[in-house]
Amino acid sequence: MSLTTQSRTLPMAIMTYLERSASAKPASAGATCTENAVVIDDGKTYTGETAITAWLAGSAAEFEYTTTQLRTEKDESSTTVVNRVEGNFPGRSVDLNYRFELDAESGLIQALTISI
């Protein structure tokens, strides 16, 4: 897996999550989440750092892929990063929206929704 990033202007937790999730040890991206964070991906919900870490490890083991950051969009409560993911999965290429909500106190990810 690899990550190509257009911009380093993202909040630290988001930038670290994206880098770690595309690294050789993607499960380490779970450390960028709050203890009770919620991730929604492909119709499934993962709650808490342990579940999120297991989901990240499982996703990485299933497919080989590269991720290219296309753009970011910010509003008052969230940051959305649009990534092109290409690899050996059905369809071989997809643009995904990663909508991050950060905890105001810790700066860690409290919610992440991944959608097409």
C-alpha cells in the first residue's frame, strides 16, 4: 500500500491516520482515534479503538492497493478527504470520501465515515 498526498495542511490526526493506514502497519492508524471513536465503512460500524484497529488490519490483509489524495473539503464540523483507491479489489479503482470529525479537546478522530 502507498499514499500520495497533495497537501500537508490537514489536521495532524487526519494526516497521521492517512499515512499510517497506507503504511506497512495500517492497524497503527487506530491510535489516531479516540477511545470511543466510530468508523462507518461499507455499511458496517466499528466502535472503539480495538474494533477500529482490527478493521484496519483486516482491510489491509484482504487487498493490495494505493491511495491518492484528490482533494479536501472542510466545513464547521468535519473535514472530508477524497481519495482515489486503486488495487486488486473488485472494480480496481474507486474514489472514496473519508469524512472525519475530530474531538475538540484531544484533536483525535472521533468519527470517520467512508463512502462513495
